[in-house]
Amino acid sequence: MSITIQQINKGFGQFSALRDINLQVPSGELVALLGPSGCGKTTLLRIIAGLETPDSGQILFDGVDTTHADVRERQVGFVFQHYALFRHMTVFENVAFGLRVRPKETRPSNAEIKKRVHDLLKLVQLDWLADRYPPQLSGGQRQRIALARALAVEPKVLLLDEPFGALDAKVRKDLRRWLRRLHDELHVTSVFVTHDQEEALEVADTIVVMNHGQVEQVGSPQAVYDNPATPFVYEFLGNVNAFETPQGKGFVRPYEISVSREADAQSIAGSLTYVHSVGSLVRLEIKRADNEQYVDVELGREQFNQLSFKQGETVYLKPTQLRVF
Amino acid sequence: MHTTQFQQYQGKVASKRATSEPTWVRWSLIGLTLAFLGLFLLVPLAAVFAEALRKGWGVYLAAITEADALSAMKLTLIASLISVPLNLVFGVAAAWAITKFDFKGKSFLITLIDLPFAVSPVIAGLIFVLIFGLQGWFGEWLIDHDLKVIFAIPGIVLATIFVTFPFVARELIPLMQAQGKEEEEAALVLGASGWKMLWHVTLPNVKWGLIYGVILTNARAMGEFGAVSVVSGHIRGLTNTMPLHVEILYNEYNYAAAFAVASLLTLLALVTLVLKTYVEWQASRDAAAIEKEVTA
């Protein structure tokens, strides 16, 4: 199911959380709402779910206006940031909840519910936890149960609020890949909120970068990373060096700078203040001679070994690519 | 191996000494506390039962099975049987509204719920006399329709409801606030109706707090004196609750009977305390069991 968001505005008292949001989520896509905290991404997600009402604007599901439809009628699955599992119910009952609360006419039989729940638990690879209670699970397990519970009602749209926010780095990486594979399998239109650019770049088909209640840029991970539309997107996605240039503010990624010992007409002199060489990339910190500002440069390990710069040495920098806004 | 254990033990003793007061300070503080508790709690408690049984079991039993005493007990039971369920419903509704929704006048509502705690019970009783009494706002209307509120059972029930109103809500609000509303939202998104959400998600989560609130409400409903005293009219066998009955017997110098009935109220208090402790123990055991599983 596709989602169309038209001119959504939302304020909380004096604070304007969302301003004139327009967005199209094609059917079957996995979209990330990416932005710093307080940018309105969670509010937008909750408006799509029906947990908040916009002050103005419309939400369309498959072209049908659902702005004022009840949460219960929207057929969305929502995975909460802290999972919101029902703490006094077993894992099985948690997943079965959405089926059990249906009115009698549409409620599946007990045997069907049992089968559905076990199928879902198998899908999230946690069938063996059916009789446990949520507080007895690890963060990653809770996350997957929350997902199974959301999927139990066969949602047309799956919405996830900071799905990996509360997990440690290793589990996070695993779950992220797993979610991507699950999405490829189920093909349910999904929107997830994150403040982690790496997560968005790795998992999403499309990234929506948001800031101060507005959409800054929409595009594929490649597009938003390589061609940031605004200074904000440049700074938010990945490391970047910002310069003042006569034409405006200039941005250069750390790997878009060449370093050498020989000066030429366009190069800038600086002294190498710090070398950080853990991993495949070597990060250099260089203090510019002209304005004392620090510049981050990334070199491949091999390249660095060939050049073998020493700390304190004077080097010459030249951007290989520069964007000016 | 043994050495290290010994060292550990020694370390513990040393650190314990380092963080505690000298022996004489500790014992005098403990002694003071025990003396205080004994004087203000245990001695009066013992006195109630001693006085009640001073003239023997026969007099005791007679005092608590006498017709007026039985009718006082019946009235006390009626008052609490009506006010406890009503305040249970009000309390849950108020706590639900306050913790799960944002609306204007919320802090005013919280203040309003606390009002019965802030106001003297006598004033609370007086309020109802002023509203429903003969000279009150609805006095004439009530007489015209042959309805009696003041100096009758309805007045006593009203006064009891008023003074016990905050207990359930006060117990639930902090609990429900701490739990947040994510689980309710999850239930909603999964298609649960309001009733199903309340019944399957909200209430099970606040079970122990709710029971605790009900126990406190009941204790206060049965023990209330001030407010009920004003609206009751002290008609023997008709509008006397147990605490009022105790007062009347006492004023008539019928000490054995007064203490006999009082001993029943005291027993109620003790039962309440036991129940309260049991509920607290259960609640913490539930939490601890889960905690243990998590760390295991």
C-alpha cells in the first residue's frame, strides 16, 4: 500500500513540530525518516499511524484519505521505540493479542490463532520463547517479538520508531540486516524512524532527511550521500569539513582531499597534528597554517604507508571535490 | 583459598565498622525508637483488648451481639460496600484520564481529587448538611419528594464516598504515570477497543496498586468518624456506624461495651495491615522474580 503525505502541519503549543510536509512512500518500499532528535520524524510516524492528528494536511493510503480514520481501522503495524510489549502477558499472548481482540465475527479460531502465532514466532526465529514474559527477554529478542506482534494483524503498512535505538552495537548490526531481509521477503510498505545515518544508509530504499520539522531531502542512500541538497544534509550524513569560501560555505568529505609533501598553486599548507590509524582507513588531523582550523582527511592504509607521514610534518592539501552552497 | 576468604571477611567487617556509629549511639537510637513505638502503638493496642475483655467474654460477646451494635455493624458494612466499588470505578477513571490523556485543567482535576484529603472531615460532613439538609439548597425539594438524605443512610454513604475518594486514584496515578501509555497505544494500533484495552492491558498492569488502594479505601470507609458524625444524627439502631456507636457507648460510661466494639475496629485495622503487607510482598515478589530471570 502506498502512503501519500500532503501538506502536513503539526504543532504542540508554541512549538511547530512539522511544517508543510509532502512525501510519497511507494508501495512495498522501506523508507527511513532520518534526522536529529526533535526534528519531527517520530511525530510524522505517529501521524501516519493515527496516534496523532495533524493540525492540517492529509494522509492518503493508496489514494484514499485516511487523515481522520481511527487508528484501529488503518491496519498499520507499529513497533514502538521501547517495544511496549504487554509485560504481564507471555510472548505467545503478546503476539496473539491483535487476533484475540477482534470482534467475534472476524476473530480466527483458537487453533488458527495458535498456528498463526507460532508461524510468526518462527519467522522471527524465537519460537522457543513462546511461554516467557517480556521482562525475561533480551533487548534484541523483545524487538523481534514486537515486530511479530505488529505483523500478526497482517498490516498494510509497517511503522517502526527507532527500531534499533535501545540495542547495543553488535545486536544492532545483526538486526538491521535481518530487518532488511525480512522486508525483502514480506514486501510490506515500511517506514522507520532513526537518528543514525549509518543505519538509514544501510537498510533503507529511500531516505527522507528531516530537520526542524521540514523535509531537507528525499532520495536513495547513494543520492543523498553523494549529492546532499543542503548544508544540513551534508553535515548530518557522514563526516565533512566545512570551509568558508568567497562564494559561500564549502563542504569536502575527508576522503575527497589529497595530501602531499609538495606545494602547488591551489594547495593549502598545514601541519599534521594527529594520526589515527586503526582499521582500514587512516584518519589525519591537519591544522591549517592560514587560519588554524582543523581539517579531517581519510587515506587508505596502503596509500598512507607509501607516503608515511610523520606527526608534526608540514603537508599540502587540495580538495579533489568541493561543494559550495 | 582460605586466606582470601578470610581476608574478604575481614575486609567486610572493617568496612562495616567504618560506615556505622559507635555502639552506644546505635543502641540508644534503637531503644528510643522501640520505647516510642511501644508507648504510642503497642500499649494503646493492648489497652483496647484488655479493656474490652476486662469483664470477661460473656460481657464482650453480649456487647458485640446486642441489637444496636449489630445494626451499627450492618450500616458500616453497607456504607463501605457502596462507597468502595464506586470509588474503585471513580479512581480508575480519574487515574486513567489523568495519566493517559493530555487536556486543559488537568492539574485542577488533580487538585480536586486531593480536596477530601485537604478538607477537615467535619467540614466535609457539613457540606452535605448544607446541600441536602432541611435548610439546605435542596432541602425543600427533598421533603416534597419524601426523600431523606441527612440523618439517614444516603447521607452517611455520601459522606463516606467523599472522604475516601482520593485513595484509589492517588495510588494509581504515580504507578500509571511511571508505566506511560505506550502499551495502551500498542493495544490500540492492534485494534483493541477501549474496554478490551482497559481490561487486558491497563488493569493487569496496575493490579497490586489497585488492590492496595481498595484496602486503604475500605479501612477508611469503615473507620470514618468526623464526616459521618455530622450527617448521621446519631439515631441508635438506625444511623449509627461502628465508630459512632463506640462514641455513644463511651459517653454513657459503658466502657466494656465501647471497647468491645472498638476492638472489632482494631481487628479490622490489623487485618488491613496484614493484607497491605501481603499485597506489598506479592508485588515486590513479582518484580523480583522477573528481575532474577533477567539477570540469570
